[in-house]
Amino acid sequence: MSETAKIILEGKTYELPVVTGSEGEKAIDISKLRSETGYITLDLGYKNTGSTTSAITFLDGEKGILRYRGYPIEQLAEKGSFLEVAYLLLNGELPNAKELEEFEGNIRYHSLVHEDMKHFFQFFSSNAHPMGILSAMVSSLSTFYPKSQTPNRPSKDVIRTIYRLIAKMPTLAAISYKKNLGQPYMYPDNSLGYVENFLHMMYGMPTEKYVPDPVVVDALNKLLILHADHEQNCSASTVRMVGSSQANLYSAISAGIAALWGPLHGGANQKVIEMLETIRNDGGDIHKWVDKAKDKNDPFRLFGFGHRVYKNFDPRAQIIKRSSDQILGKLGINDPVLEIARHLEEIALKDDYFIERKLYPNVDFYSGIIYRAIGIPTRMFTVMFALGRLPGWIAQWKEMIEDKEPISRPRQIYTGANKRDYVPIAQRK
Ligand code: CMC
């Protein structure tokens, strides 16, 4: 007999089915709970709630395991290319040589953004945050491609939307950076690979050919892979939620970018560097800042520490830490901020507060050090995260559409005023 969970409510016992995942993860299926008992479950921040079943990414936070479609993240980061991993996330299998060539060709074909879109950029203020620009521009892509408004059935238009998104995001991201600098926008060069093309649009000038350093290309490729998916995190859940109303994919991705921007999620990578710089400018007294992070009356938190699901170590942070040492070595960079990061990690990892709460460095703690080393400006860090996360968001959206999931609509327990009658303004005290 299959496993069930028993719940006793008002003296009556109900049996609820237990669902087991392919890696042995267990869930109590409460989908009929309300109709059968009148009760709902309450779980602020969804700390214990599975919002879906998914075959894309497996994560074991206790053991520090992360796999895309079954492949360990360590192997993908070591040997794969970002577009190969994007294909894997979207289609469930690694591409063969012909499939990859075709996929890369489709991405190249769509890399230009419509000339009219450049006018949009003109009106952002020159210090607009690139994440705000990116989210707005991705959303406005839907106005250029009206056929993308039919997201609920797999069609050529949907597939084209997916190619367009993966192809145009680096172009839009680079333009948002050039906008900040007041430099001319660069057209994509489709003779280049995905990562090289992005670097060309970021650092190239019409007057001068930019030749990327292979060390930089390799580092960026790795970082994009490490960020490519992370199952039902805040931004992926946002993409699925927006998409569940059958809003178009551009809008859903734009919402995902907005969710990622927050400092508790992807925005933490910018905050980490700003925090390390503040500590350095303040004289480098790390104990003082660790104490501030522990003080419940102080809003300061150690950015880059702690994770909702990793309670032992973040496998992405371990890979990034190793490669940051190699990259800085290869590029001959001696970054004083890295020294502060190392000290901070050392002190925090020995501190009871962090040990008891299982707070370890997360992916954002060291990624900023690499971005800095390869010349990415701090305000672009979260944009880099978004570029990496894009295939994961699309894969999550695609799965949700293909599985015909219902519209996301949580319930609540109301705690407001009970019924009362309207009082005309003249009679109010
Ligand atoms: N510094 C100091 N205390 C912390 C930190 C931190 N970075 N993170 C968590 N805590 C404390 C928190 O105050 C709480 O203490 P207590 O039990 O005494 O009230 C306890 O640890 C549990 O924290 P929580 O906020 O309930 O945990 P959560 O799962 O809701 O939040 C988190 C996870 C990532 C939002 C949080 O750890 C945090 O704010 N970290 C800093 C921001 C950050 O680095 N975010 C990037 C996450 S990785 C990239 C991504 O995938 O998004």
C-alpha cells in the first residue's frame, strides 16, 4: 500500500497521499485538504511548501548537491559551454554536435535588437540602474513581437520567443551598461561565441576591435553555468507565477528580473562588494561588522552569507572560490577586497552565531570578486546573474506551460477587522 500521512482535525482523521521524488524527497500532497477539511496550510515564505513537481534541477541543501537534469554542477561548470547547458535545461538532454550547432545558429540569428528600441534607452537617466533598464527592456520586447502573446500552446512563435530572449538579453544588458557610460552602443558580432560577443558589446568601441582574454571568457562561461538554474527560488517562482496567468514569456521574464534584483536574492552580489569596500574604508575591523550582523537591533546583515536551502555549503560558492583564486592568479590581480572577504569568511565560520544558524558563504560571496577581476562594474553584477539564470527561468516557465499547471493563487488567513458598517465622513471622530 502506498504511503499516506494522517492528519486529525476536530477529532476526525484524514489520510493524505505522500509523493516521493526520483531522489527520494518526500511531500505530503495537500491538494484536496481544503475541499475535504475546510482547512488550508500556512507557511510564510513557503519554507516547507513544494509549489510544483519539476524534472529540471535537483538540489540537496544538506549534502550540498546541485544537478541540472541529473548532471552534477561541478562537471557542467568544468566541461560545458553555457549554450550547451541552456539547451540541456530547456530540452532535458545534452545536445549532440548537430543540435548544438543549430541551437547556437538560432541564437546568433536573433541577437540584434530592433533599431526603434534604441529610442527607449535614450530616455532613461544616465545613472539608471542596469537591472531596472533590463527589466523594462525585456518587458517591452513583447510590444515588438505581438505573436509572443500566445504562450499557452507550444508553437513556433513560442520557440522563437525563447531564442529571441537568449539572443537579445546580452545585447540589452550591454546597451544598459553603455548607456551608463554614455558610450556608443555596439552591434553584436555574430562571428563570435555567446560569451565573446557579450564582452565585445560591453567593452568594444566602434573605433577599436576588442579582443577578449580567453581567461576572462572561460571565467564568465563558468559563472553563467553556475547561475543557470536553481529550482524554485524567488525569481523562478515569480516567472512561473506570472506565466501561470498566461501572460507572455517576456513579461514573465521581466518579472523574474525584478525579483532577482532584490538584495536578499541576486542583488546580494552587488551588496557583497559594497559591504567589503565599506569594511575596508572603515578601517578593516571585521569583528565590528560581524558583531553588527549578529545584533538583532541592527538591520545590517552579512551579504553573501546564508541560504534558504543550503544548510551545509553552497556547491556553487565552493567552485567559485576555487576559480577566483585561479583567475586572480592568472590575471596577476591582487585585490585587497579579496583579503577582507577571506578574513570575514574565516571569522564568521568560527562564530557560534553563524554555526548555530548554519550560515555559510553563498554563490554571491565570491562571484563579485571574479566579476571585479574580469572588469565587470559592480552595478552590472546582478545583470550577470540574470544573464546566467535566463535559461533556467525559461525552462521553469516551459515546464509549467507543458504540464498545464493551474493559475498560481495562494490563499491566506485573514487577520483584519471584522465586518463593520460604513460611517459617513461628517460622523467620523
Ligand atoms: N547575516 C546575519 N544573520 C543572518 C544572515 C546573514 N546574512 N542570514 C540569516 N541570518 C540569521 C537570521 O537573522 C535568522 O536569525 P534568528 O533565527 O536568530 O532570527 C537566521 O539566520 C535564519 O535566517 P532567515 O532570514 O530566517 O533565513 P531565510 O531562509 O529566510 O533567508 C537569506 C535566507 C538568503 C535571505 C538570508 O540568509 C540572507 O538574508 N542572506 C544575506 C543575503 C544574501 O546573501 N542573499 C543571497 C542568497 S544566494 C543567491 C540566491 O540564490 O538568491
